Amino acid sequence: MSRLLAGLLAVIVGCPVVAQEPKENKEKPPGVVVSDPAKLAGDLDFAIQGEYLGKRDGDPLGAQVIALGEGKFEVKLFAGGLPGAGWDGKPPVAGKGVLDRNRVVVKSAGKPEETLGVLEAGAGPKNRVFTIAGKEAAVLGKVERKSPALGEKPPKGAVVLFSGPADADKWDKAVIADLSDGKFLAASGVRSKQKFQSFRLHLEYRTPWMPGQPRASSGVFLQDRYKLQVLDNFGLKSEDKEQGAICEECEITFNGDALIKKDVSAAKAIENLDLLVGGTYEQGFIRFNQTQKIAVQASSPKFRQLPADLENLFIKNGRGEMVAYSSFMKIEMKQYAPKVNMCYPPLAWQTYDIDFTAAELDSEGLKTKSAKATIKQNGVVIYDGHELKWNSPGGGNFNKYLTESGSLYLQYLGDPVVFNNIWAVVK
């Protein structure tokens, strides 16, 4: 074994094998999944979960109550108000509780012997309150925030992509979800027939009720290239993979034992992966043009981008056999968390307003400017001029030239996420 290969394997062995991004139509573990709000009229867990607001010592105090399923809850207390509406940005106080008849006694997550407060019914039949006793007494009432952009009408000259079932023909194989409160576009892996370069986009979406984990997931691909996550992570902290996260990079990890068993040269595998952009299929294998290369350090198993379909990428081993890359390496998405988690509770309508500027290339086809996006979620800026440097796996234009226009793609990951009021203004 050469010194280079021995050094490479020394680095590769022991790297964690990371999970590949969920594929389309991924099956979910059995559990509660409700996409129609009418079916939750008598559900006490659903009635308790949500956002609460009040004052403590004259200062605003917000709370998010997250249902974990089977009568279990997490509670986060936000000084100054709710995220995006007064919260001072300091870590929230966390608590946990279990439903007992019609109330939840919330204990401190750090000191289980201490009681933070009690969740119970308020004065009205539909009201809920979170009462904090002691010297820091406060009563927080349940609130239902609505995005200031909800229901926004398209301006003159806008391209209306979905305003109701009559617009289904504007999408490739659209699926309409017929629910008690309307008919909406389902996140079923559909693409808009119209393609775009730079544009402003407005869309509204709703995630289903799925208490506990995993929660609902989908994605909005801009230009069928850049993924904006749709994930019900109501109540999670900003550094977690959360609602509104942008998927930009992939981390590839080699399995050193698998390389040895399959008689594959790590150096040759890295050399092949240096050619990643502009893949074309020929006789069942991917070929790459060499107009762009990704810089790779021979001692590192991490790369910035990857082929759109690892199952169709092969390398010849020392015995002359063609071995699939997917048999000895795994990929993990890198997500960039937004400034603040503006995710509302499940079954609340939410909005994205996106100002997208396409990438620019020079006369030789080399990228001179990355794509950029400013994104508002529920009326609050969560990305401000963020550079989108890499295409996201899962979109149809993962390895396509940047000069091509792209569709709006609504990803399906097995959950009944729905969309409404989608329109774009071409820039």
C-alpha cells in the first residue's frame, strides 16, 4: 500500500457514517398525522399546544408550548415577548409537563423539583392560560399569530401559480388536497410549468399536526436548484435544523473498511469526485465535463458538492470491477439556520416571501456571482441577501448549467404539507 493511500485510509477510518438526505416519498413511522383542522376539534393536546403571551413585572413574556404526544409537553419562556415579536434573544427558560385531566403542571427542565407554572383552561370555554405563581407571578393567555403577509394579493403583472384548483394545470402532475376548509396544492413533488431566473415569490403553506418526532417536512426549491426547508420545528432553538433552513452544502464521508473490502483506491475515488459539475449519463454511468472543478484536499473526506444520484456513479476497482460509490460513502446535507425560528405551530397558515437573484456567469461559462436570496418568514426577515453557493440534491437542476431557468419545485417527503396563494413577479 502506498504512503498516500495509507495516509488517506488513516484519516478515513473512524469517520462517522452519516445519513443520506431522505428520498422522495419516504415512509414515516406510524403516529398521529392530521392535515384537516376539523378533525382536531376535541383534541386536548392540540388545544393546549401553541403560543402564549402576557406580562411579568410589567414586561412582556412569551411562551411556546410544544406537544410531544400522549399528553406530554415542552414549554419555552421568552423574555420580552415571542420570537420575532419582542423576544430579547436570550436563551428561553425550559420546562416539561404531563397532562393530568385538564391541566399540565410544568416543572423546570433543569430543576425538576421546581414548578414553572400551570397550563389549564381560562375563563372562556376555548381559552387557555399559563399561570406562573410566586413572586414572579404572571398569567399568559393563548394567542394565535397570523403572518402580516397572509392572503396578500398578487400585484399587477405577477405570474399567478396557484390560487385554487383551477390553477392545477400550471403544474406538472398537480395533486389537490380536498380539506374541510378548502382545496389546496399538495406538496407532492410537483414542478411549475413556468420557469424563472430572478424573481420575487410569495407562497403560503401549512404543515400537519404530528406531535412528537418526526414532524412534517417538505421543501421549496428555487429554480429547481436551491432548497428552502419546510419543516415543522415549532419551538426549537435556532441552531437546530429548523423551519426555514437553507440546504446548501453536502458533506461526503468515506467508509474506510468498505473501501478496503471493495479494493478501491481512495486516491482514485477522490480524483474522480473532483469532477462534479455537468454530469451526463452514458451506458448507465455518470460522466462529468471538466469546465468546473471542486478543490479537494487529499487528506479530507469532506467535499462541497456531490453527484445528483450516487447510485449511478461508479469507479473501477483493482480487479477491474465497477463498484458503486454509494456502497462506500454517505452524504449529509448542510443546512444554514435562519436568524430566528419564525415557525408557527402546526396547522397554522404560514408565509414565505422571497426575493431571489439568479447567479451570473462570464463569457466562458464560469460563475462570477452566486445566487442570492432575501427571505421573510411570516413577515420577519430570516435571511438577508444570503449567498446560495451550491445547488441542493433533490432538485431537478442539481448539476444543470446556471444559465438555465428553473421551475418552482415543491418537494414531497411523505407528509401532507399543503400550499396556497403562490405567485411570482419576474425581475
